[in-house]
Amino acid sequence: MAETKLEAKMVEVMQRRASEGTAMKSFNSVILKFPKIDESLRNCKAVFEQFDEDSNGAIDNEELKKCFNKLQISFTEEEISDLFKACDFNQNMGIKFSEFIVLLCLVYLLKDNAPGHEGKSRMGMPNLEATFETFVDAFVFLDKNKDGFVSKNEMVQAINESGERSSGRIAMKRFEEMDWDKNGSVSFKEFLFAFTNWVGIDDAEDDEDEEEGTV
């Protein structure tokens, strides 16, 4: 069930996108795009650092408001606050880099609903927006019944279609990695968090931290 107005809106957007269909033919085609996705997301690091004014590795609520102003994203205080809560996965009152990626993707999709954005770069970051479209395509490919969520059965079906051996086990593992709240269905937000893990955004951060620690 959608918890907030924001999450209800996200489900609505994903249902609409699902009804438009996807060009993706297999889960493997998503995995093949990982290197390109990885590069695109890492290029976003400079944007994140620009808005992390106190350089503590996280964006707080005030910094997020400034970020939205700078990117000319017109959201209400309530929407910004909902987004912050939705993406602060560790509930540590700060948006880390991987959470920032998820937040930007949600913003991108929510702006998709706004009039006057058709055919334009919605956030002035065309490469990143192409990556977000890959995320949407992948989710729509998995969401067979077009209800805005991915179930365990849908995940099994998608992996089976890719013809991998031991596909059932792979599907279960992938699904468990995505189903953060363990409620048996995966929202687009949960899918995005899993994706940033798969691509290895956080791993790179941890490596950097360790290197700094050893100096």
C-alpha cells in the first residue's frame, strides 16, 4: 500500500508508464547496461557535492531545498519533505549519494506528470535522464500485471524468460535484495535502491573512505 501522497503518485506514474510498454526484452539486457549506468551515476557526484554544503557526505533538508531551487524544481515544502523522508532510507536525517540518485529519479518521474515538460530535458541533465529511463524500462519489464509493483512471481517470470540456468534461485536472491520492507512486493523506490547497490555506487564510496582512513 502507498504510504504517502508522494508514494501514491509514484504508483500512478509507474502504472501509466507500464501501460505504455517497454522495449526491454530480458533482464540480461538490463545487466548489460550496468557499466553505462554506473558512469552516468558517478558523473552526478559533482552535483551532489555541490549541494552538500557542509561536506559531511549527506544532504540535509535545508540543503535539499536549495538544491531544488538551483535545479529549478518547483515542489511544495510538503512534497520536498515527503521526498526527503522517502529517500532517507537509514533515517539518519541525511541523504547519502545513493539516496540522492533515487531522489533525483523520483523527481524526474514526478515532473513527467507536470504539463509543459514534454520533449524537454526536465532537469538539465540529459545523460542522467537517459539512465532514469533505463530504470523505468527495467521496472516496467518486470511489472507484468502493470499495477505499479513487482511481485515475487513476476520476478521469477522475468528471470525465467532470460533463460538462465538456476534462474529460480537467482530470481529469489534478486527479489530479496529489492524487497527492503519484506512485504512481498517491490515499489519503484525499492527497486531503485537495489539498483544503486547492484551497480556498486556505495562500494566505491566505501573504498574511498577506507583509502582515506589508511592515509
